[in-house]
Amino acid sequence: MKKSPRFYCEKVILLIFISLVLLFIFYYSWLPDSSLRTETYLPIWLVDWSNHYYNLRTAIPFIPLGFLLEAWTFTIKKKHKHKKNCLSMTIRNLGISALIVSIAEGGQFLVLYRNPDYRDIIFGILGSILGAGTFYFIKTTTKLFFLNNA
């Protein structure tokens, strides 16, 4: 079975975006100053918001991660015609997100002036769930829209 160039293009684009999100997650998780005051390129309103909603800011980068992991699974499943249940694949992706957020939080043990918080792990997983849900919502609504208007 010959693989199409579109399949490779989709994989490469998804891998680039997943890598960027992972870099973003680990960079901001391992900064010495958790208040983000040293990041002068960030707008003041964003720094103030992230300091006010301390644990919620952990969920934000995991929303695109959950979305992209589901898109990756959908692309692979679509190409190889896997018969696996979508729920089992989503649970696997949530496990991957849980592992990533645990590594990010565990790495804070090694960073001076940082301390890990178990609530960040919970918020990271919830963000990934929201991202996966967004993917399936968009997938379902576009399928319904195009089937009804075909």
C-alpha cells in the first residue's frame, strides 16, 4: 500500500505543532520565576491574569495538546483503517497528557524557587480533556454539516 504525500504532510504538520506545544509547556513549567515577571515580551494583562488564575494557566497549553493528539490519532487511524474504539484511543491520549504534565511538574523539583503542585496535574489533564472534546465537537459538527449539505 503506497502512502500518499498528503498523509506525510499531515503527519509533519501535526508533529511540528505538537513539538511547539511541548516546548511551550516545558519552557514555562521550568522557569525559575513562576510569576512570569521575567518574561518581558508577555503583555502585562496576560502576566496578571496568569498570576491571578495560577492553576488554570496550566490547563491552557494542554487544550491544544489534547486537540493535536486527537488529530494525530484520527490521521493515523484514517490512513491505516484501525478498528480500535475512539474511547480507548482518547484514554491513551489522556495518559500521554498526564505523563507530560507529570514530567513538567516533576521537573520543578530540580528548579530553584519552584515547587510542583498536584492541582497543576489535574488542571493539565482537564485541559487535555477539553482539547479532545473540542476536536470531536468540530469533527462531528463538520461531518453533520457536510452530510446535510451534500
